[in-house]
Amino acid sequence: MRALTEEQQAAVDYRFDAPLAIVAGAGSGKTETLTRRVARAISSGARPEGVLVLTFSNKAARELRGRLAKHLGEAVAARVECATFHSFCLRLLRRFGREAGLGPDFSIFGDSAQRALVKLCCAAAGRDDDDAVERDARQVWSLIKRAKSSRLRAGDFDGRVGAIFRAYSAKLREQRAVDFDDVIDVAAGLLARDGPCRSWARGRFALGFVDEFQDTSELQLALLDGVFGLERTPLTVVGDDDQAIYSWRDAMGDAFGSFARRFPGATLLRLTRNYRSGGHVVSAARAVVAANAARVDKALWTARPDGSKLEILRVEGGPGAEARAAAREVAKLLDAGAKPRDVAVLCRSAAPALRCAENALTKLGVPCQIAGSNRFFERAPVAAALAHLRLVANELDDDACAKCLAEGCRGLGAKSVEALRRGGGPLLGACRTAAARGTLAPQQTAALRDLLARLDALYDAVASRTAAASPVRSALRLLDDVLAPPVDGGDAKKREERRTARELLEELRGVAGERERELEAAAPGLDALRHFLDTAMVAPDASEGVGDAVGTVTLCTIHKSKGLEWPHVLLLRATDGVFPARLRDAAGDAAAGSLNGSPSRLRRRDEAAHLEEERRLFHVAITRAERTFAALHATREADGNGGDAGAGASASRSPFLDLLPKAAVSQRAVGAEEDEFPRHRARAPGFAAAAAPPFAGFATAATLKDAVFDDDAAGREDEAPRAPPAAPARARPSARRTASPASAATTARSPARSGRAAPATARRRREAPEAPRSPRRPASTATARAARGEAQVSRAARVARRAAAAARAERAAPPEPPPGARRSRAAAFVSPLLRDLWSHLQGAMEKDAKPRKKRSKSPPKRPEGQKTIGSFFAKKPPPPPGDPSSQDDWF
């Protein structure tokens, strides 16, 4: 266990019966400090059941619970209430929902269900144009989310916005549902007044701890006040105000100031030592936010060496050229020994910059993944299975019923569902009526009856007295043949889709089993179902899965990267207009035109506060780096069609780059041409498939090696050790020109190329056409084939080097060949050697172009009469006297 610093130890040992705020800089060990403080409280006599630890993501909650287990043991750590704000509030509502007018079986609407409901309300408001309905729904939904975070109600709006907001709230009540933002709002309302909920919470929890406090909203602060709003508040909050980057989710800009005002007498402690990054990274990050006025003053420092300077790369071209330059920088890092998981490419938004980077890395054969692009609970088979379970738990959930009709009832389209909605009342009730009366087509009626029978079977599997020990998993097994039906025929694509769906449903059953084990053994099946559904609703985190991929370069936004770290970080789009972004108020956009009536406090944002948050966002990007950081900025924007043909307007670099200390930064221009940079070694080697060997004019094996196996030109080093260079040959009187170092080395290796033979050979080398490179292979096979291809190249290169080394070792200082001598033993040696090597290379190229089979251990058979390379180095009898070949026998 690492010893704590003086600052950290003071924070751990501070008294527990008073409010405490710990302001911890990036990489200062705040999570470990918070964990040690919780463990200290329990070791000092606090009941584990009376300790509440809140954070913002499930990933952070799991990490905190795991660290507590190391300090306290698994049994004690499991008794601590360690949860996110939403999951804690959900448990309160399941227990005291009737106090708020909700039953225990209410549903929770996520983002997709909220958008669908707002769209229905916009269509009911009188819009006939589908595009206008879609636009209004998107804007009003954004405004409603911001309004609820600011504790505004539908009555605070007028006009069309107010009408749509009121209709949306009424629809939620009809379906016995709350949306994701209502969860904290309703729970905070219960805790704000005297009643069973507040009495239970204050009697249960004696100590409170909050991680990432800078991201809290006014609503979440009111929730904490409801639980711990006592004269002697036993509450500890930890965070970094320089990483407050969620004002668009209505997080408080001055969270620690609000904490001091809400809880008088609070003490503030600082953690200033950075353990993550080098000196140059820390000084640059500190300089970026130094100009912010609304911050807690803290001088971030580190004891680590300065390390590499931050690089600012100016890329000639548009965003596409910038992405290609970033990919080549990543390839350089990998060639230098970095692992793919040690590299991250960050950007402000995922599209289109990260997609361009993904394409560029894929073309270079670098494995990469955009973080959070495929969330598990949003995959189609998983979402359909959850919709069936939601409908079992709450028959009034129209959104779940609509998804069941779309996924599990073939033949029922959008028009049929709309016809069922016109009857009014719950959608599932309309389905029962239509199935009983047969008002739809026979095929549609049969599909409805199958759905109703399936829902009954699911309910029996979960709620009946004969339910299995794992009711949720048993219910999910009934959906396999519906959501992943058998495939008839030989359609490979459909078989692959079915296999993927089966795997996702199996993984969903595994998650259900974990949640069932968390409950008591005697918990009813419906309680287990609700607990599982609550987990599925609060599970999708912005950072879920980020940094978990092994063997791939991570591509993600800066917001998703928060709390993570990589040895090497590259930042895309460091241009003005991106850092800082132009101030654009979504609520103001939504209130414009026909959507009028939003409260004035939602229409405008402070320009100065916006600029300070932009600096904090840049600060977060820099502090993700441990060793190296590079910011790229293109000289041009994308053209009007979104392309990168260089026709876009000129782009300026971000003004934040000028805030970086000059002593910690190096700058260079990056060309747009790919050939200026080395390729990543994981790419399959590119050899052209020629009909005949293009090496007829080469005289020695050494020149063959230099021409074909030029590892330096390809940007990678051969794994086999090179033979030590031979001593340079003494210049002969016949040499009339001064040789370059490269040609001198070649001459030293091949004395046969002296005199009048050297210019002819050099001319043949100049006239020999360069073999074109083969097209790059797809990313899915490049990594696997690269190792095999490089092995073939390395083996052939070693053969050539050994031949040249043996020749150099055995030859003596040769006499000057006569002018008429054209054929020697050297030529007799080289010709069969070239044929042998060319045959070997052709075999390697053919094998690399098709899937490989298991390599045989037996040596390849040679054509009859063909000599091996080793046979050329055997001792041979001297030629008879008078043989012309003896005149240049330099072997």
C-alpha cells in the first residue's frame, strides 16, 4: 500500500462530523484519498450500512467499491451503499414511490423513449410536415431536459413550448412513468419535506461522501441537503473545479462555492501534486486554466521529470489530411515500441473527426476503436428483450409496447400501430381488443395473439409461485427464438446476424444473473425484475467501456476521456471555432421562431463563463497524457460538401495553444503527403507480383539485399542482427570519381564492380524500374498477415546477408580483371542465387495474397538439379592451369 503524502494524509484524518471539500488537481490521487477516508471512518467505528458514497458513473462506483474491498475486505465493502446519483434515487422511489404519487411498478423512460414521446406530442400539436415535427421534437426535448435540471416545470413555459411540455408530462402520468431526469427531481422533492422518505434517509445514513463533485447540479445539491442537511453535516465532497466541463447538463459552474454557501463552516483542503504526467504536461495544463477567474487557486506540480515537450503540429490541408497525419503519428509511436492500448486520439465531438481518424488508422493497419459507439443496452436484440420485460412490469408502458410490436410482430407496420393508437387508452389494451375482435388482417391478428401469449408466458416465468430460482433469466430464455429466429437456407449474412443476436441475449442473461444475486434469496420475482430493469436504465455511462479495449488505439471525445489516462495522447481539431467552440444556446434555438415562450434564464449563457469552460475542456485533454501530448490543427476547413478537397475556408489555430509555455512546447509543420512518413510495421509488406525477377542487372547478393530488403526505406528495422560492415576497400587507380558513402559501401562489398564494370552496373540499377507497392490490405487481416509477411521478408533477408558475409569472409584482395573478362565465378554464383531467392519471394507473395494454412514443418522440396545456397560456399578444387576463370578468382 503506497504511503500518502502530507496533503493526502491531512484530508484522510480530518474530522468526520463537519462538512469538508477536497479540491484535488488532475492526477493527484483523489480517488485513493477518498477511499482511504471512507475506510478510516469505518475503521473508527462507523457502521458500513450507514455510509453513503455517491458518484456519477457505474464504472466509477465499481472502482470505488473494488478499492474499498482491498482496504476493508469484500464482506464489509459490500455493506457500504456505493452508487450513482440516479441508482440511489431509484431505490428511494421504489421504496417510497407512493408518497410521490407513483406505484412500485412505474417505468423509467430513457432518451429514446423520451424523444419518441415528445415527437408524438409535437405531432398532436398540429404540425403536418414530418420534417417540422422532427425538428420541433429535437429542440423541445433538449429544452425539457435543461428545464428539469434547473427545477423548472411545464407551468413556467407558455406558447407552443408550454403546450408540448404539458402534454408530455400528462402522457408520462398516464403511462405511470418518469423520465430519466425526473428520477432525481422527484427524489429530491421527497427529501425536501418531512415524511417517511426523509426520516428513513437521515436515520439510515450517518456519513456521506461524493466523488466528482464539480459535476453536480443544483438538483443534486438539493438532494444532498435533504439527506445531510443537519447542523453538523457529516459530508465530504471531492473534485476538481478545473475539470468542470458539464454546464450543458446544467452542472454548477461554481460547485465548491455553492457547497460553502449551502453548508456553512465547510473546510477546504487542496491536493496539488500530480503523479500522472511529466513536468512539461503539468506546466502546460496549469497555464491553460490560470486565466480563469472562477476557480480555487491551486498550483499543480509534479516530481516526475519534464519528459517530452508537447508538440503542436500544423497540417497543410483540411480535416482529412489532419486525420491522416494523426494516423501516421500513431504509427510512429507504435513503431517506437508503444502498445496500441497506450495511445488515445481525442477530439471535441465524435463525428466527423473521429470517423476520419478511424478510417486513416484502418488504412495503415492500426487496430482502433471509437469508444462508446456500441452501447450494450442499446443494441437492437437487447433493447427488444428489455421492452418485453418492461411491458410485463408495467402494462401501461406504451413505448415498450410499440417496440414489442415492431420487433416481435411481423406484418405490423407503423400504420397499423398508429391505427391501434387512435382508439385511445393504453396501447396494450388496444392490442388485446384488436386480437379479440379480429379487426385487423388475419396475419396481423395472429401476430398480436402470439405477442399476448408470449407476454403471459413471461409473466408466469417471473411472478408465478412456481417460478425458477432465477426468474429473469428464465424469462429471457423464452425470447431466444423470437428475437433470434432460426434461419432457413444458406444466407450467410442472416446466419451471422442470428449468431450475434444469440450472443447478445446470452450476455444479457449473464447481467440478469448478477443482479439477481445482489438481491436477497427470498425476494419476489417482480422485485428482481424491477431491480434488473433499473440497472439497465442507469447503466449506459458516457465513459462505459472507454479504455477497456486491449490491443486497440482508443478514439473518444474529451468528455468521455475524463477520469482516464494514457501514456500518449493526440488531440485533433485544435483550431479556432473548435477550441473554443462558438457559443450556441440550444434552448435559445428551441425558443426561436414558432417555439416561443421559454424562460429568459434558459435563453442566454454568459460568454465569459463559456470561455472559461472551454479552457477547462482543453485542460482535461492535456492532463490525460502521461508522457507525450500532440495537438494537431489543419490549415483549412472542410469544403461545403463536407469533403476534404482543399476548397474549404482557411482555418486558424486555437488561441489556447498560445497559452502554453514556450519552454514546454515544440512546433513543426506536417506535410499532407503520406509517403513522407514511415508505415506502421504491422502492415502487410507490399511486393509487386511481377512475371520475372527484375534483378537481372544486379551483380552481387549484397546489392540484391540493398534493393529488395531496404528496411530503413520501409520505416522498420529487421529483427535479425546485421553482419558487421566490412572494412572499406582501398580505392583503385582506375576509379576516376568520388563515390558517395552508399556507393562506397557497395563497392567495398563487391570488388567485382570496380573499373569499367562499375558504371555499367550503376546504369543498370538506375534504369531498373521501381517495383510498385501493392494496395493496402483491410484492417481485419492486416495485423494477422503482417507478422507472417515480415517473417518471410526477414528470412529471405537473412539468406542474402549470410551469402554476402560469407563471400566477404573468404575473398582475398583480387587482382584487376582483364578488360575482356565478362563472366566470372561471381556471375556463376549470383545467377542461381537470384533464381533461388526470387522463387522464395514469389512463394511468399502468393501465400500472403490468400488465407494461409497451417505451416508444414518439413522443408520445401526443390526442383531437381537446383542447388542450395549453402552449396555455393563449399570448397572447390582449383581450376586447371590456363583456365581463364582463374584470372578473377576472388573467392
